[in-house]
Amino acid sequence: MYTEINEECRNIHLKVKEYFKIGRSNVLYDNKDSNYEALIQGIIAKKTLDNRSIRRNKEEIWEKACKGPESIEANIIKSIDDKLKRVLIECVPYLLTGAGCCLEHAACALIVADEILLKDTRIKMMNWVKDHQYLTVNLNKVEYVVDPWQDDESGKIHDESRVYTKSNTIKLEWSSTGGSLLSLITNMMDNVEIKNALNEAEKDVKKDLIRKDPETAANANNFTMYEIGKVG
């Protein structure tokens, strides 16, 4: 079905796996393999975003991540629209916990791609039937898929399967900068407000109850469980 693998895309896939070492919060295989720690950490990240302080102070968190009005990050942030801002900041707690769903994997892939691909490489975050997100990157006029949430699907040519077709909708677009997004996200991962909110969420989450009844916990937190295999 596929005729070519792109190694740059494969490297993005592998780097994302390093961030999400615990696993995919909404995949049954990863949860059984981690004693439901993937689900637990995903719930902790989600509750972190629900923290009142985080909801109210997102712009302030962005400003602190810039490290001053004259910084490179402050200049780059002018190019980031509200849609991408939301995706990036909401990815941070999941990066800190080491577990997430497809959107967080795609967001992390975007951050990594921004760093390792040539400057001004066009990157798209795609929606498949609105419930799955992945990236495409344009390299030498060929579009490749980067989907680290899926099993062994990164680095393959776009539009060659029923899943990765060009009829899927574009969620957002970005041109790579050589690492500015990673710098912003790293700064946000050190943000005291986010870390405090994450610590509060961790105290509130009843891990034993989740492990005893993971299905109820997943449904209560809008995590739809999927029965797919291990990420290759």
C-alpha cells in the first residue's frame, strides 16, 4: 500500500514517543501495559487544564514563556494564531505527565517537527472525521504523514490509505522555524502555575478507583478507549 518511508518523519515519530513514555491515555493496550497509568496521567493532565488559575491566565503564561518582549520567542509568538496557541498550551500538562491522546501526540509532533525540519517547511495538523488528529509535512513537494499515536504510521506518503486522504480537513497550519516552538513549550513546562495546578490535580485523582473501574473513569473524563496495538 505504501511505497516510501521518510526518515525525517520517522525521527519525529520516535522523539514524540520519548515525551509520551507512559503511553496513550485512550488506548486499551497501553493502559493494560502500564497498569492504567496512561489513563491516570491523562486525567491528571486534563484536570490541570480545568484549574481556574490556568483557564484565567493563559495569556500571562504565554508572556512568561517569551522571556521578555525582545526575545526570539516574543517575535515568533506574533505568528501564532489563537487556534495554535490553544493546542500548544493545552499540550503542556500532557507532556509533563508523559501520557496523552491523539491530539497531544500530534501537537508534540508539531513542536518536534518545528525543530528538526528545514526552516519554512509547511506543516499541517489534520482532522480525520473530527475525532483523530495527525500531521502532514511537505518535503520536496511530497506530503508525508506523521502520526505517532498510530501504530507504525509515520513517514508514509499522504493520500494512500482510507485514513490519510486529502479529503480530511485541515485543523491548523504552520511553517517550521528551527526550534522556536520547542523553546516556548520548554519555558511553559517550567511555569510555576502549571506545575502547581498539576500537583493539585494529582492529589485529587483517586488512582486506586481508576484502576478498579477504568471504564467509568475514562467515560467520566471523555476518554474513548480504542483497541489498537503497540506503537511501532
